[in-house]
Amino acid sequence: MIKIMKYGQVSKDEIFERGENSFDVADIVTDIIQDVKQKGDKALFEYAKKFDKADLKSLEVSQSEIDEAFDLVEPKFIEIIKNAAKNIRNFHEKQVKNSFIINDNEGIVTGQKVTPIEKVGLYVPGGTAAYPSTVLMDSIPAKIAGCSEICIATPPLENGKVNPVILAAAKIAGVDRIFKMGGAQAVAALAYGTETVPKVDKIVGPGNAFVAEAKRQVFGRVSIDMIAGPSEILVIADKKSNPKFVAADLLSQAEHDKMASAVLVTDSMDLANKVAAEIENQLAVLPRQEIARASIDNNGKIIVADNICDVLEVANEIAPEHLELCVDNPFDYLDKIKNAGSIFMGRYCPEALGDYYAGANHTLPTSGTARFSSPLSVDDFVKKTQYTYYTKEALFKAAEDVAFFAEKEGLSAHAKSAVIRLECNQDE
């Protein structure tokens, strides 16, 4: 049963503790990465057989496979995917940043140009659990950014095919290439390239502990979005909240993973007790009961504070991936939330809206990293390059200041590079 604790009567360690993966996979992942680097496609075929029980004939999904899969998905779901894609596209198009130029002083031009990352790899968990929402959330911002090649890596089914809904979502989103590979081996292939798989510049997307560790190990050779931890939700609710709504929202994250964290922070002990009871009622009929039960019992908690100020303090300290403001007039509290990946406003805005449909991205900072990190966005798929231009006359005006600054840092060659042009001009 979910724990109920009173803020101020238990240690902060108990309040802010969250679920974490407890097993170390670093050595296993290192071996897999080295194997893919050395053996290329051969290693990928071997791992597909070992881990996915799939005897593949090719690594890349063909156009005919994509078309066939699209026809297998029920038309109603195709329309829903298209609607979700439209919402996601509308949201992310507002994030596009333009290059700029500053020419305020005679003879001086500075500026910044925004350039798309050329090749990106998107990891999409697959197999029996398909996540077409991840395809949309990761590929549409990359498409808007203007990336020249967008590749998906996703584990195959035992029959050697990719789950049809993933392929349908990829087609709708405009993904360029799709590869049948999962786990750390997929990350390695995208980072280093093989005979079939192109080497990319950035890898994004969620995955299990092996995928997360592989991303950690290849970072530097390629860019990555983040090292994602277990899913988490924090619900702020008051005494007027419906306990059935709150319990359902907490369980929506608990069913993700046994290590997921579901937290309610409230100023009402009565609501806390009602939500705890309602969680038990809903758990009894939940298809993923075993996973959700482990999450709730081990990592779930209800924190009861004396007032809304303490409630907000707890929320900001935890810095959750998802935060629900289940209160009247939620916009009154929006500016008081400093640390959260994505905020869901009001009593009729469950976190599931953000997972699938509303448009804001669902790839979010976890494990408290919302204190300094942001959701996946168009910004993640572009790079910014600065440029500077000075005329001869403009440099001569600045050279002595530059040299003086450099000498103060003990870098005389820096200083010389500025004044030598001035000196040579005087000699002419």
C-alpha cells in the first residue's frame, strides 16, 4: 500500500527518495559496444537472434514492409496518430529559432547561425510493447529542425518484422530509415556505423538500463538527449480533488515500470486517505497490476503538508518529470513551479494527454534533472554557430584593449595576435 507521510515529521531523505535502477550493466554494455564496433552487421544479426529471438534476413525495414504495416493498422488509430502528429507539429513549430546578425557599430558584424544536425538516430522501444507516441515525439521536432536524415532503431518481433503501429507512425512523421535493432547494440550501431547502419550525429529516445548506459558510453562520439531514469509523476491536489482522478493519474505512471515513482503532495489528510484507498481499488483490476503494485509499494508516497506553500516547496525540491496541478485556477500557481519537466494544469488534464496527444513533448528530464534540464524540443536537433567580422579600422580601435585583457590572464600570445596587426600597420 502507498505510504502516507507528514511533511516536517519525517526526514527529507524519505520524502525525496525516488526509485532507481539498482543493477550495474556498464561492463555488459561495454562488451556489446566493442562487439558491434568490431563485427558490424554480423553482431547486430547475432544479437537480434539472441535477445529478440528473430532470425533476420535484413537489418533495414523495406518500403514494402512499411506499406504493408500501414494497411494492418486499424483506420481509426491511423486517424488518431495523424491528429496527434498535427498537435505535436503545431506545438514544436513555435520553438524554431532564427539566425541573427548584429551590425550596430561601424566595421563590426557579429551573429549566430542556426544549422540543423545532419543525421539523427531515434531509439524507439519495441517488441511486444509498441510506442508509436515515441516515434512522433522524437521525429517531428527533428523534421521541423531540418535534419537531413532521421533514422529509427527499434527491436524486431520474433517473426523478424517491426510492430506495425511503429512503422505507421514513422510513415506519418516522415522518418527516412528504420532499422531492426534494439538494446545497447542499436545505440552502438548508430554511434559508430556498420555496413548497413549509418553513423549519426545525435541519438535520442528512451530505453531500458542497457540503452541508457550505452548512450552514456557513446556520449562524446555522438550527442545524446539525456540519460533517462524511471518514469515519475507528482500530483499536487487539494481537498476538493476527486480521489478517483488522482489515484488513476498516479497509477498511469506506476504501470510503466516497477521502479517508477508516483507521488501525491496535498494539504488534506482526508484526501490522502481517500486516494490511498482508491489506489487499492483501481489496482485490483489493473491489467499491469504486478508492475504497478511494485511501483506503488516501493516508490509511491503521499506527502501531507500544512499549507500550499509547503506543498509547492516539496514539488520544487523533487523536480518531477511530470507534475499535475489538480487545483482550481492552476495558472495562479504556474509561476511558483520552478522545477518540472512538464506541467499539467487543472482537474481535467491528466498526464496521459501529454504522453500521446496534446502536442507538448513527452521526452522529459527525470531523476530530479528538471532542476537544470528541459524537455526534448526542436533545439535538440540544431546547433548554433557564432561568427564575428571586424574591419581593419575596427580591430585597431579594439586591439589594445584585447591585448591588455589577454595579458591579465597571462596569455601573451593572445595579446600578440591582436597587437601585431597594429604594429605592422605602423611599420608600413
